[in-house]
Amino acid sequence: MSETHSTSTAPSRRGVLAGGALAAAGVIAGTAAQAVPAEARGGRHPQGASMPLAFGATRRMKIVQFNDTQGGHAADRRTIEFMGKVLDQEKPDFALINGDVIDGSPTTDVQVKQGLNNFVSPMESRGVKWAVTFGNHDEDSVEEHGTSMTEDRLLEFVRQYKHNVNPPKMDGVPGHTNAQILVRGSRGAAPAFAIWLLDSGRYASEADTHGQSTDGLKSYDWIRPAQIRWYEDASAATEARFGRRTPGLMFCHIPTFEHEMMWHASQAAEEASDHAEAVRRHRITGVKHEDVYHGLVNSGVYASVKERGEVKGIYCGHDHINTYTGDYYGVELGYAPGTGFDPYGLNDGTWDQHTLRGARVFELDERNASVYAGATRIVWARDLGIDMNPEGQPLATPVPFPPYVKA
């Protein structure tokens, strides 16, 4: 199926997924974190450590964004096969699993770790530096099966891997997977690019809603003001240290309100004619097969990014069968499609189901003033020889842990 503009919608699974929402309740991490001695913070990747990524002699770099791998210890084998084929074809310098790394199927702590290991193994076994953000499903095993694998423990576990670059959780900043990953330039010690990771949380809580119903609204979490302040402070500190603003890309699991506004060129209307105008105005490419499931509250992160003027794009996942991207008043907004073969897809139960499984590639060029200039594309599983049969194909046994990872 070609990637075309569409306003069609598939029957949504979101009502089921969000139904229990209210009951469910270098790495540089800002100036405050940098002031704390590394030994006091602990961990193998202390805040303020040397830049883990660098441009080489070619002055080019690739980033791969996977999204919603969303399986467990018995994950569909095709997810891992596809990720490996993308890495072998693209040979990226950095890969990200941008939220919903695992689902709620594991019933024990070990099975949770096996699920994580399944999906990070393609990068780890190839020596590709990688990180994760958390989404709304990564803690599901705690609520559904009573495991102890909260996001604190998930982060502690993934930081054991040799090629992982997630920093420790920051005190006083909501979420566990916030990071500013600086990419050193090929000439000198200054960064040429920044990769920003923001943890967009899970669901709005009872405290957030003050006992009011959220019927008819999307009740997911949002990027909180303290996270935005951290981003602004870390960005300003980097500018002060190196004498210029550093261009970058930002990744979060749950889309912003502006992702939806851009599609319709409107803050309210949802007519096909509005989308036609949006395509012209914002140069939109890609498809929208389900609603934009943003948080209950507009986080304001887009406004912050626009004002700072250095982040060239904000990319999300969460809505597995949306793939579009566009330029929304100077900031690129876009999706990576769902990568995993376990969760819902397009027209579930039919041969369409897996046709939008993919990964997004970003190409950077240090010789360009903005470093990233909209050079992004999707690699589709259907084009890499992956079996498109709608029937599940679970692993016979989980991928073995590396010998240096304690399970």
C-alpha cells in the first residue's frame, strides 16, 4: 500500500486501551544535574558525561526511530527480524525505541526483562548506540500481573547494556527517560546536534481530573511544566557554554495537540477540505488512519520549542497507524509508525494488518547549517521481505541475555 494522504479511519482500539486510564494512575541533563558530582548521582552514564555520539570524517549521521515494539517475552519474532534488517540496511549511528517498548503480557519480573531484551538486542548485538523512552504501556505488567517492574526498575535494567545511553532519572523532573544527548561535531569539542528525549507519561490521574469525567476526551498524560523548564534551562546552559544554539530533534511517545491541528490546518474543524488546505500549507506527507491521541492537557512543549528555535522537529509514536509528517510553522511534526507485530495494526485480522509496520530514518549532515533539514523517510517491513501474514508468530524462546546483563 503506498503512503498517501488519507482521512480514513480504522476502527479504533483506543477506547479499550484507555478505558481504565483514570484507575491506572552526552547525556546532559540540565545545569542543576551537572552541579551534582557524578559519584553522588551513581550509574554508568552520569549526567554531564562526555558526549556519547560524534560526527566522523564523513560529517554525516543517521538516526533510526522505532516505535511501539509493544510485546513481551514471547514477542512476535518478526518485530526483531525487521529491526535487525533495518539496522543492517541503514547502519545508523543511533537508534531509539520511542515508547511502549513492552506490553503487559509478562507475568514475572524475569519475563519483563526478557521482553525488553528481545527488543534492544538488535541494537546491542550490532554495537549500535541506543536509548528508550517510556510510553503508556511499559508499566502494564505491574498493574495486570503484579510484577515489580516499575519504570524506575525498567530504567535501571536497560542502563546495564553496553551500548545504552539513557541517563539516570533526574530528581525533581517528572518521568524517567528525559535526556539531552549531545552529538560532538567533527571539528572541535562543541556539539553539532542535540537529541532530546522527553517522557510523556502514561495517563491522567484522579488528582489531575479533580474527580471530573473525561468522557469524550483523550485522557493520556502530557509533558509537564517541570520538564519544559528543564528543557529550556538545559538548552540555555548549552548555548551559554558553547556560544551558540545547537540544532536538534525531539522525541516523545504521546503526540502533541499541534500534531492534530496541523493535519486539519485548524484548531477545531475536521473536514476533508480542511486537510486539503493543510497539505498545501504544511507540506504534509503520509497517512492518518486513526485519531491523534494526545494528552488531556496541551503541554505547551511545542510553544517552548518554537520560541527556543533550535529543535527542528518533534516526533512521536503511540498511534500505530498514523505515519504523517509536516512543517507546522517552522517546526516539523511527525510520527514514526508502529514497529511491533504484536499490537494492533491496520484492519486487524486482514492482510492489511502489518502493512504499516515501519521505522523512521533521519539523515543528518553537519555541513548544513541546520544539520537536519527535513531528510527523513520510512522503511517499511513489507519492503524488506518480512512475512505479512496476520497470524501471530511468537518466539519459541526469548532472545538470550548478553553475558554482562544481570537478569
